[in-house]
Amino acid sequence: MTESSTNASPGTRPASPAPDGAGPAAVAPEREVLTWDAFGVAARELAEQVVASGFRPDVVVAVARGGLLPGGAVAYALGTKGVGTLNVEFYTDIGQTLADPKVLPPLMDTSDLPGAHVLVVDDVADSGRTLALVMEMLNEHGAEARSAVLYTKPRTIIQPDYSWRDTDLWITFPWSADPPVEAVTTPPVG
């Protein structure tokens, strides 16, 4: 999940130096790298797809955490002021998941959803299991829901209604490229 800052072209990562000069440099796995600039373009293009389809969402639901920034950006691009979040945990590390996605608190208020046009936004439809869970939940609450993602993987079990790009690579998003900030301890003065 972590990428260091490099001047590598999108989709690639430079080779790591060989330890102690022994042998050729190790090549890191190829990745899809989304930059902040490309993210702005992606959010706008997703909104354009939604508008071109004739769907006008009353509410944008961002799937937290990966869909928070895309959801907000798409909502702004659409001029949609109703925005909600649904916290779903599935991935625990690169390529590691829970047995099933699970909804985490706080739960979204669903009382106004019956009959509402809802656009669900997430960062990626990888296995599609998170997106399928959210879409099923919203449909059960009477919403007319459609989905939009930045990236769609070929193995997804649900095809999003709107997608910016297809990829089979692990994706480095600009908001999660660096590790979490940890507390820095400073020695006592004196």
C-alpha cells in the first residue's frame, strides 16, 4: 500500500537497488499510480458519465475509506449537496481481506432513502464484494442506486454503472500512498 515518492511514470515503479551491490536490481511489481492531478480529471470524467446517462442523484454515498475523496469530488462535480458515507471494512493489507466485507459504525441514516436516486462512489471495484454489499443494502432500503468507481478490476463480481479506468494492477492512490502518521516522541527538556 505504500509507495515512496519517485519520478516513475504512472503504472510503474523504479527498480530497487540490489543489496550490497550483489546481482541485478530487483524489479518492483508494476502498479497503477493515480496522481492528484489525474484524480481531479477522473472525478470530473466520472461525473460527466453520470450526467450523460441521464441519472441525477439526490444523494452521493461514499464508501469509506477509499471512496471518501472520490465521493466528495464527484458530488461537487455533479452539484449534489446530499452526501453520506457508509463504512465498510474488507481489505486489511495488500491482497489480504476479511472473510466477508462488514459494515462498521457509525451507520448511515437510511430513513430518507426510499425512492431516492443514490450514486454510490468507491475507489475501486476489485473483487466487487464491498460494492455488491452496499448496493444490496441501498436497494433493500428502497433507493434507486447506481455505482461509480475510479477503477474496475476484471475479477469484480459486480460491474459498476460508471468507471473511469480498467486495470488488473494494484493501485496506488495519492491519499493512501504514504504510511499512517505515527506519534513522534521527543525527549524531555532539561
